[in-house]
Amino acid sequence: MRLTLAGLVAAWLFACGGEPRTAPATTPQQPAAPTAPAAAAPSASAAQAASDPAANAAWSEASFDARLLAAIRSRFSQAVTALEADRYRIAAAPPGPSLDVEFAKAHGSCRGDWASCQAAVDWTLQAVAEAMQPPPITAAQLRAVLRASSKVARYRTQGELVVRPFSSDAQWLLVADLPTTIRFRVNPAELGMTVDQAWRTAIDNMRKPPEALISGATDAAVVYHDVYAPSSLLDPAALEQAVRIRFPRRTGALLAVCPDETVVLYTLGDRADAAELRAAAVHLASQTQQLMSTQVMEWSHGAWQPVL
């Protein structure tokens, strides 16, 4: 039964085609923070990139690296250094730090359709621009996201974050939703809000009707797949209603696990059902690049408590 549940979830996610973003987004190695302008007027670097034959070559596996480097240099006036496959360091104007950017998602999208490669690369470059010079935010853009504690620790080395605990291996972060990126460094005072007001606003901004929390289902659990899927745990009443919509006869405690930053598996059940969820989560975690947590949580006495 455990393997069946894990297999069904993996097959379902494969059929859905991965992250539900319309284009691949960058994965910067630090939270977005204000710096000097990243995209300046045409510079010598941009002019050099425009005259580079690679800039006009057709997108293909053979031309990807050279074409991508030309595209980066045409967008940013700062120094660009190739680090390794699909990974580049873009220097920010002083005193801003450099930004290490992975283009693996864009590359993967290009391999699927070279005709749309330019759009995938442009999307990622826009995300880099947002990360290097985030636009002003509003209260309507506040979100609360769940991230692995190891990732939160890495982000903390780059600056202050607004964090709340969740489990032994994951924490809540107050963030801002931008067009192509998620801004991790948010100061509620900039919006004239206290930290508690910002958290309440972020949670309210993320509420969805129960029907919207169902992307699919296995034989015993609901699957929710979305960029902000784990944030649905902030509204356990909606999750419970969603389970009853999909499985009217199920009873027991509300159980949930988030093996990936974009996936929640949840159901109503007992300890045996929790064991099945954990087995499925462990299986998915071994295949994901956005590992979150394999700890199954139970909603009990007004709070999420660890079960397995």
C-alpha cells in the first residue's frame, strides 16, 4: 500500500509536468535585496554583446552557452563570470554583492522547445533584474512561504529575514510576491505595519477556497501542486474541507506533509495513514530538486504537531 501511494503520487506529478510557473524562474543564491540599478543604459558591455555573432545565432544545444552569455551581457552592464554548467556570477554595482544565478531551468525548458528558448531566457533575466533591484512592494504582495530550515539558514547569512517556526526541518518566511521571483527580505516597517500585522496580512492574502486546494488525488490522499502549495497549511479548515470533498467517507485527524516546495500531500486518517504519507514523501523527496520536509504533521489542538 505504501509503495502504491508513493508510486501514484510520483506518476501524478510527472503527468502534471513539474512546477506550475509559466516560465522557468531563476534560483539566486541569496534573498532579493535592494542594490544599485542592475539594468542600466546601453554600455560598452551591451554593445560588445550585440556585436557578438553568438547573439544572433539560432538557439540550440551547441549554441546555448555562448548565446546565453551574450544575452546576459546585453542585459546587464556588470561583469559576468561563468562558474560551471548553467551557472553564472553577475556582479552588482558597488556596494551591492554579486549574485550567483542558475539557468538550469531555462536550459531544460529550451531543450523541450528551442523555438521558445528566447522567452525562457528573457523570463530568467527579468527574475535576475528583480533580485538585484527589487521594485517597491505593497501589502497585497505579502505572502508566507514554507522553506527547509537548511535553506533558511543559508538565506540568513545574507541578511535579516522575518521567520516563524513550523517543524524540526522547515520554517515559515514572510516574503513578497513579485512577477517572476519571490523576495525573501521584507521589512514590515516599510509598509507601515508591525510584524504581526504583516503576518496576518500575508496569511489572508493566501486563502483559497477548498476546491482550489485539490490538484489531484491518490487512492487515499489529496495532492496539491502549486508554487505556494505548502502555504495552504496556514488554513487547516480549508484543507479538511478539501479532503471531505474528495473523500467524503474519510475520518480521523488532518495529516499533511510537504516533500517539495510546490507539493502538499494531505488526508484525514490515523497513524497508519501517516506512515503511508511519510513513505510517499520520502519517495518524492529522493526525486525532487526543491526538497522541503518528509515530516508528517497532524493538526491537533489548534497547532501542527509532528507525527512521523
